[in-house]
Amino acid sequence: MSSGSQDQTGGNRLGKEDSPYLLQHAGNPVEWWPWCPEAFEVARKRNVPIFLSIGYATCHWCHVMEHECFENEELATYMNQHFVCIKVDREERPDIDQIYMTAIQLMTQRGGWPLNCFTLPDGRPIYGGTYFPKDQWVNVLKSLVYTQEKDPERVLEYATQL
């Protein structure tokens, strides 16, 4: 089930999903969207990148990154302000996982989960990696926002080349 609407309880949009992995993130302060056309439309309208996070329920590092980064109110506020955040269960959507895993492997020469990929609003990847410790995650977010605001042509060029 992929409802594009905000959960009535004030949580993010994952509270009505079927996936145990997505439900595990339903209480995060990150305003997660499930993979759905509405999320991409919101990113287009806001003219902000998408942050795509792919993982699975039994992934150790997925849990660690959730605790360190996605449960952090300050980081979540920053992410919500500058990105449309989409959460995907790789076990339910191996097709999406394969596309973005290939992109991450091209960028970093390695892969794994959690798979964290930043994309243009049309889904073209621009940057990514796997697990990021909190301090590194803050630097990644700020660097991407800075580049997007100061040199958006560079971001578009990188996505086109990739």
C-alpha cells in the first residue's frame, strides 16, 4: 500500500504501509514518503533533490543509521527542509534497489545497505553511498545543499554523465 498522504496521527507517510521495514520507520521525525509518484511530484514542485534510502528489516547498519541520523530531530528537520525523503524496502522492491545499487557501485566502486542515494526530482542519481556515521552524514547533507544552491548546473551535469 502506498498512500501519498500524511498520516493522520502526525507521523510520516509510512504508517499505513505493509512492509515491516517501512513500518519500523513510521515513527521517525523524517517525513518519509513511500516510493510513489506523488513524492517525485512534490520534489519537482519544491525544486529539491530526493533522498532515497533503501534497506531491509534485518539490516544491522540500517538500524544503526536510523538511530544515529533518522531519529535525530535536528537532522530530520534539516532533511525535511532540503529534500523529499523516500524510504524503500529492498525486499519488496528489488527492481528499485537494483537500479540505485548499480548507480552507487558506479560512484563508489562498492555497495551495500543501507543504500543512501540522492537524486534529482526525476530520479536520476547525483550522489550516494552506504552507511554514513552521524558526523559524516551532516557533512554530506550540508555539502549537497550547498552545491545544489550555489551550482545547480554542476549537479545536473553530474546526473547526466552518470
